[in-house]
Amino acid sequence: MRTGLITGLFALPLVLVVSHCMATVFLQDSTEFVKLSPCSFSYKSPADQRRKAYFIDLAPVAVSSGAPRFFLDLHGFSIAYNPCFDFSIPCCGKVAVCEIQKEGNSSGCTDRGNQDSVSIMSRPNGMFSLEYSSASNHLSAIVDLICTRDTMPALAIISEHANESKQLHLALMGNISCPLVVDGFEYAVKPHLSVGSVILIIAFSLLTVYFLGGMLIKRLIGGARGVEVVPNHEFWLDLPVLIKDGAWYLVNGCRPEVVYEQI
């Protein structure tokens, strides 16, 4: 019984690891994108069999003179934002997003990140966002790219301090946020395998060599027939029971089952 429990304890983590790897392979986001600049990127979904690439580039609406392109005046505070290039104002220097608080005749500024800090996020609904983060105060800002038919881009606020991380949530709306489609383009991002895919490939390759090699050796050298050609066939037949015993042993607090003999 103790040998079965030990074997089950070793087999149970193996089953859990393989299940986790398969979930990682099949549930991961299939959209692949590459960052071209702080305000442009390209992407393609592997599910799209057509040779199409999609580009989003905010450079046409960016200001390179050191001033913010967008200025959103709200009640009690204002938001200054510029894609692609950092800007500087009296209370914010070399930033991409700046929050300006207004209290009477005085004002204060909060750095929300510069262009070097930007990262691209893909949403489950197919929308993309740019996230900026400040290394000085650990505050951040997210700019959702919302595609509309408007030729004049507009900046809007979705929420401020929406969670415990004090994240500023903005939206850049207009046709500048719409993807450009290029037909007949060979996407530049090379296909890559995830860690789960590599683990599964190695595991199945080793199992294939183990079973085929063992069956050939037992058949040709040992003269085995039927189910006996499977290497360690007794172990594989007992494996479900061993896994069940190992799981029960863990649930029971690693205490062995007490069996009383009948008198």
C-alpha cells in the first residue's frame, strides 16, 4: 500500500503539470504583435489565413516640438497627453502623460509615465491599449485606442483612480486609432513556441521513444505477445488507481490509511 501511495504522489504532479501546459497552449491569446515605436505597432492573428498585416500608427497626430498634443480640461484637474514624443510643461518634464491638479490659485502635477515606459496590451474584444507607467511614483495611465470615423482625434477620460493602483484610464478616439490593412504582406513576426508547447513536445517525444523502443525490444528480443509488449504494462494498468490513492493520501493530510485485520 505504501509503495502505491508513493508512486501515486509522483504521478499526480505529472498529470497536473501536463494539464496546465495544455491549458497554456490552447487558452493563450493568439494575436501576435510587434512594437515598432512608442506609438506604432503591427499585428496579425494566426487564425487569419489571408496574408494580411494590420498597423496602428499615432505619429500623424503627435507633436514633436515638446508640447502636448492633447489637453483635457476637467473639473478640478487637467490631463496633458502626447503620443510618440515626450513633452515638457512647467511642472512636468519629459513625460507622455501628465495630470495637473488645480486647487485655488495653486496647482500640482503628477507624472504618469514617459514614452520609454509604454507597453502594448491587447484586449479580449480585439481592442488595443497603450500603458504608460512612472518610475518615480509608480502611477500609470492607460490609453485605449477606440476606432471611430472621426478625422479629428479626441481624448476622453474613462475613469480616474479606478483601482488601488491609482490608474488613470483614458481613450483616444478617431480614425487614427483604426488599424491599417495591408494585403499580400508577409508578416515580420516569426512564429514562436510557448513554454507549454516546448514541454509538451519534449514529453510526447520521450513517451513515443519509450513506448516504441520498449515494444520493439520486448517483441523482438523478449518474444513478448499481446499486452505484454508494452513496457512496464503492469505499472500503466495500475496508474489510475495509484493516482487516486496519491490524491486521497494528500487530501487525508498525508496520513496512511489504517486497516484492521479481522479476527
